Amino acid sequence: MAGIRLHVIAPLVLVAVGKCARDPSVYVRKCAANSLPKLHDLHLEEVLTTIEETIGILLNDNSPGVVGAAAAAFSSVCPNNLSLVGRNYRKLCETLPDVEEWGQIILMEILLRYLIAKHGLVKESIMFSSCSTENVKDDSDGNSVYKENSDDAGDGLFRSELEMVAKSYLEGPEKYLSRSDYRDNNSFLMDISHFTSAKDNDDVKILLHSTTPLLWSQNSAVVLAAAGLHWIMAPMEDVKRIVKPLLFVLRSSSASRYVVLGNILVFAKSMPSLFAPYFEDFFVTSSDPYQIKALKLEILSLIATYSTFSTILQEFQDYIRDPNRRFAADTVATIGLCAQRLPNVAALCLEGLLALTGQESQNNEMDGEGCVLVQALASIKQIINLDPPSHEKVVIQLVRSLDTIKVPQARAMITWMAGEYSSVGSFIPRALMTVLQYLAWCFPSESLEMKLQILNTAAKVQVNAEDEDIRTHNKILSYVLELAKYDSSYDVRDRARVLKKLLPCNVSSDYMKEEANYLPHNRSVQLAECLFKRGAKQQAKPNDGRFYLPGSLSHLVLHAAPGYEPLPSPCSLVSGDLAHDSNHVHVEARGGATDSDLYEYGLDRSDEESISGSQDIATDSDGSDNSYSMSDSEIEDGAEPLIHLSDTGNANLNHGGSGEDSLMGLDNFGKLMSGKALESWLDDNPSQSSSQVRQAGGYSARILMGDLGSKVKPKTYTLLDAANGNGLNIDYTFSSEISSISKLLVCIEVSFTNRSTESMFKLSLHEEESNKGLESAEGASGTSERDVPTLVPMEEIDSLEVGQTIKRVIQVQFHHHLLPLKLVLWYNSQKQSVKLRPDIGYFVKPFPMDGKIFTNKESQLPGMFEYIRSCTFNDHIVELNNEETGPSSKDKDKFLVISESIALKILSNANLFLVSVDMPVAGNLEDASGLCLRFSGEILSSSTLCLISLTVGGKCCEPLTISVKINCEETVFGLNLLNRIINFLAEPPTMRS
């Protein structure tokens, strides 16, 4: 039923799901949990609270299967409502190992988010070292981790990676990298109060203890989820327990290996010491796909140490001979990365790379051996950049190989090194003259990238040249620029033109002298030196973006997948909410029923509150301070008394009894709830009426509201706006009038307003042809309904002048209380389709009755004919503020203001009769709890009675919680009317004139 995407039956399905959530069968409760996300997908905001309450009940279930389904529903419906988790946190941790595998993944994520939001991060974890205001070096536990690889270089690199990963977990990569100061290590530091200790916090202990067995699960996803949880929350000395389970998963399928290796890569970037002893597990096999080979190479470059590098280098030598030359090129790049991390082995790596360059220099194919040669030169360039003066001979050796190397990209790279290190040592400057002459001679036959690099190299040499060589270098530069001036590529010509502008003072050709005055001398020299002087530019470290939560889809696809959310802010969960929730669960456990069960068994919230508060009332010595009373002077000053006392409670309840009697009544109330809940569930005893079951009552005061008709302002809807109607604006409001033609017709007042610059003629509304077929199909139910038209012919408006407004009352028969009616609007001989949307609040008419009849009728409609929902009401706050600031602030009582606000809200949105407004006599002046408003109505189409009761809870000057109960034999109509009432009660307040 939940899969039927119809809003009409959604309330019925929700009621059924609520019943199934308490079914004795495990499979029924599990199906109820699986149906909740489908109901939530209908985007019915009015049932969201009920769905969340049902999820909270299912999370407290004793069956692991139900808990797993409830966790999936929680993640889909309300992932941020962590208070539901706080009620059952320890129970969920204990149930976690027994939950099905895919439910374990979701439940671990939920528990992790709750733990961080409630207690914050763990001091001993890796997150503390990068996010706290304390220096990690001062912490003995954190310092030991970095000392494991004290003989290796790059400690700062790993620390910065750890900081980036940790901050991305908390902020999200997009938000973190978008900040201008994201490279500043002090830009995102949290106070020490946002951290907790794993040794002292029992919640952290139980979660880590419950997830440790899951590290050896047969499901790779469960292992990865458990490893991610320990990676974030476990102390540093315990993080190593995730290594062997992750390495064991590498024996599974290729897809699982790729996902796990991607997560291991992030772990290795932050803490290389974790996987350094297990480097052999990352050696490439012949059956590995290329993507897995690339990940293993990158991990090996991170975890290599001085003691293991010789073994790894021997393995790399085999990889270089692999038929897949792309993989061989990646291996060469990995060697360069290892040389950068481990400077002491840079000479060994450089020797092997030079030998490889000599072997590959005869190949001209870029897609084969050429890519290996280019990557070897790139790695050599990185090694040379570590200490250029000590590698002067290497640069000379590479320059001499220009004759034998034919790959354009490789030649360009060697040319770049010749220009970049033109001022290094004593051999390179002396050889540059010959090199430049050779490059100038080869210029016309070179590739595009080589030509551009020759121009750059010539400019660099000219800027760095000594005085005695400037003249010779100028001649070569002028010659090359003249050749570039007539080149076929516009990139080369543009590059030459830029260089001519930058170097006018040192160029001797006539063409240069003509252009010498473009830039001032000093500015051109400074700009040239900034561009071509060695070391002037600092390259930013590339970022691969793999900083999403471990095991998430976003981590795999390298961008934020739909539904991805970073970790919650530490200590962001208010403990007051958890206390309220825990109290709620305690009462529910004692009584055995929720709020909806109380109403079902005939007990409303006012009875519960009056019983629970009877002890305070009985023991209060000063009744004038806490009970509502009216003095004689107040009655004399007012026109008439607004509040009349009446005994509407049970005479058997001793209102002035002792505290012991009150406590005894409270115990009996708990037993009554438990007994009635069990009997109703097992069908041992049919449901009793509200008047029969209600045992708690007392004296109440009836408030006389007076005439509210003049204050009722029906809501206005737009049928056609001026923008779409060529200046014609049509609004409509539902009227409380009853049609004299048929009980099926609803009266609607329509306002036609001309906002154009011209008059309009012959305006009328007619029924659309498509409605007639629907009407004939529905008319089979009876001849009386068949004779009722969908739209009673409207009196035509002959003329509508500019700015004029004319009102007409139309009578409409809606085919359903939720479906709009299609009409045709004619004006100025034009036709336009419009939709008239129904309001279920006007499908009823007032049914006058007194309070006693209301109670009797209500007692005849229990069980399945009774529906209850709650909402928050705020309209009275505006009215109370206006009363306090007004000149007659003492004229109105707060209870009267609240009652009037609620009554006007109901009567402005539904055609009902206000039966009574009752308030408890013993109520506190500032507490509106127990205030009850009753309304009655009769459904137009079936003459079925519809009874509505509103019970208020909360302080007068604060948002109130209103529990709405409807008793109606037509279940679908009653549920939809209940949802409508909840919607407009929860709407923001509007100022009444």
C-alpha cells in the first residue's frame, strides 16, 4: 500500500503502519519500517512528525532485523534528528553485531554522527592533532605516531595531509577548499571542550567495542565502514587494528579491491606508518586492472622507507618492463616521488632514471616508449630541483642527448632545464652558447611546444647572462625572435611579440629598437626577471580531492554524491533535547503506550497532565497564586463575566485530596494505560468510549467567547493573476453560506478585478467539457446526485471598467475534496482554462449542539473512527504582545486571547460550529495546559457528523502544542480534514485588521 503513490490514501497507510509498528510479528514490524521511506517520498509535511515518532518506536525494537530496517528509514527520512538515536544509543550498540550486514553499515554511520554531535571528537584520535587548539607535539600519544618514521623525510607533508583530511571530514571538501584561508593551519581550530576522552567516555567505549568484531565481517562494505569509524574515533594506538582487516579484503573481487585501496590511500597519506610494514601486500600482480595498479603504486610511494626502498625499487624494475607502457610510465613517476620523500636514495633513483633515459632515447612513438621517456625526464627534473648545484653534470648529460632524443615533449623538457638552470654552477653557463646556437639552427623544424620552449630558454639565458656574454646572447635571441615573427603558428608569433616588449633594452635589432619605448626600462626589466629568473615562481601543491568520509560513494567518485553530508559539528546536539526525549521514553515504558495510544483508549493529554500535576495542586498552600480566580472588583469593572465555573469532571475524583491520593491516582493511571493497551492489542476487550475510560477530571471553567463572526476573515485564494490574465485578476474565498439548491454544492465568493488599461466585457465562468464525462461516470450512484450540476450557471458580468471590482457567488460541486475542478473563463470573447482548488474545511456545515450532546456523540465514535495529531501554534504570541503594549492591556485575560486566536484560526479556515471552550480551574495563570476547544460540523455530501476537539499544552507566552482529535465515521474524509486543520494551525500568524 505504501508503494501506491496517492496522497489520498497516505493517511490511511500511515495509520496502518503505526499499528504494524507495534505488531507482535517481527516481519510485520520490519515491513512497517520499510514502508516509512515510501510514505516520506510523497512529501507530506503534515505526516512527517508521525513518521519520525514511528521510527523512534522501531529503533527501540528488540529484533535486530527491525532495527536494521528502522536505521535505513531513519537515514532516509530524518538523518539529522539525532535525538531519536540518543534514546536508544546503548541498546543500538549492543544490537549492532546482530543486525543484517547492510543495516550494520547504515547503523554505524548513524551512531558515529550521534557520538560526535553529542560528545565531540576523541582526544586520543588523529582528528585531535589537526583540529584542536593544543599542539599535537605536546601530546605524548600523538607524538609517538610521528616518531615511528623519524628517519624518513616528509613528516610535514603527512601532517598537512592529515589536517586537510580531518577538516574536510567536518566541513566538507567543497566548503573547506572554498575558504580563502584553507591552507592556514590555524583557520579551523576547535576548543578543547569539543573533545572527549576514549578512556573516560562510556559511549565511545561501547561503540568501539561493538564495532571491533565487524572488522572481520565477510562483507567488504561492513569492514570498510567499521574501519572508517575506528579511523575517526579510535585512539591512535588502536587505529592499527584496522590494517589487517583491510589487507584481507584485498583478496576479494576487483571492484572491492579498488574501493578499499582508494580508502587505504587516504589513510596512508595521513599515517604512512600504519601500512609501512605491509608494503609487500601492495605489490602489483599480473591480473590487476590498470586502475588498481595505479592505486598500489601511489600507496607504495607513500609508505616506502629507507629500510624497505631497496626491495620496492627491485619490484619497480620489473614493472618498467611491463608491456603496458602507461603502467610503466606510472612506475617511473612513482620512483620520482620516492626520491622526493627519501632524499638519501635520490642519487640511486637518479642513476637508474638516467640509464632508462639512454635506453628509451631512440624511440619516437609518444604513445609507447615515448611516454616512459617523458615521465623519466619529469622524475629527473623533480630530483634535480631538490639540489640543483650538485646535479650540474646531469643537466649537461641531458643536453648532449638532444641529438638522439626525437620525442617533442622530451626535447622541450630538456630545453626547459637548460634555461631554468642556466646560472647554476660553472659548466652550464659555458655550454649554453653552443646549446643556443644548436637550438636556433633547429628552430624552423621543431614542433610547436619545442619552439615555445626555445623562445623561453633564450629569454632566460639573456636575463641571467653575464656582461661579457650579453652581446652574443642578444644576437641569438634576436635571430630566434625574427624566425618566430614569421612562423605559421600564431602562438609562436604571440610569444615572440611578448618577449620583444619585455626585453627592449637588451635587443640590438632595428625592429626591437622601434618597439623599445613600449614599457619603461625599469619596469620591463623587473617584469622579465620576475618571469624568467629561477626560483621566482612557487608551484602550488596539487590536490586530488579524495577527502570524503571513508566508505562513502563520494570518496569513490571524487565529488559530493547526492545525499552526502560531512560529519556534524562536535557537541552540537543539545543535551536538553535528549533529557526531554529520555523522559518521554520513560513514561512510555511505564505506561506501555504512546500519546496516540492514550487517545485511542479514551484518554487525552489534558487528563494525563491533570493527573500528573495533581500532587503539586494538592500540596500547594497558596491557591490564589496558582489557581485561576476572579475578584469581585474585576467582575464589576467588566461588562459581563467571561468565565463561568461548571463541574464537568468526574464527581468521584477528590479535587482537594491529599498528596497520597494523588500518587495513588498516578499509579492507577499507569496501570490503566498498560492494561488497556494490552487488551486493545490482543482484542481481549473492545475499546471503550472516552467518557467510560476517563478516570481523571475535575472542575473546569467555560469561557464565553461572544460573537466572533465579525472577526472571522476567510482565506483568499487566487484563481487567475493579472500577469496571466492580461490584467484580469480573479480571487475567491469559500463562503459559509449553505446552498439552497443542493447539499452537494459549495458556495464560493469570486472577485473580478480589472487591473488593465482597457475595459473588459462579458465575463463568465463555465464548466469544462472534461468535467461532464467525470460527472456522468459518478452519477451512477444515484439519480439525485446526477441531477446536481457541477457549476450552477453564473450571472454574466456585462462590463468591467478599469480598476473596478465586481463580486459573484458561484455554487460548485467538487468531484473530490482533494482534486481541483477545471473551469473555463470567458472574457472579451477569449477563452482561458482555470483550476478551482477545493478546501476540505468547507465541505462541512455548522451543526449546533451543546457540550453534553457533544460528549455523548464523541463516546459513540471511538477506535477506528478517532484520529489524533499534534502541531505547534504561535498566533497567540503576536496577540499577547499587542495586548501588553496596548492601552488596555489589563482588559483581556491571556486564556481568552489564546482561546480567541485558536477559534478564529479554525473558523477562518473551516465552516464549523464552536461548541464550547473549557479550561481547568486549577490551572496556573501562566500555564495554558488543559484548555479545550470543541467544534462540530456535518459533512455536506453524506450528513455525517464530524466532531473536533483541540487540547492545548504549554505556557501562555510560549509556542503551544495543540493536540487535534477528530471523531468521524467517514475515515478518509476525517483523516484529510485532520491534516488540513494541522496545516493551517501550524501556519505562521497573520496580522488581523
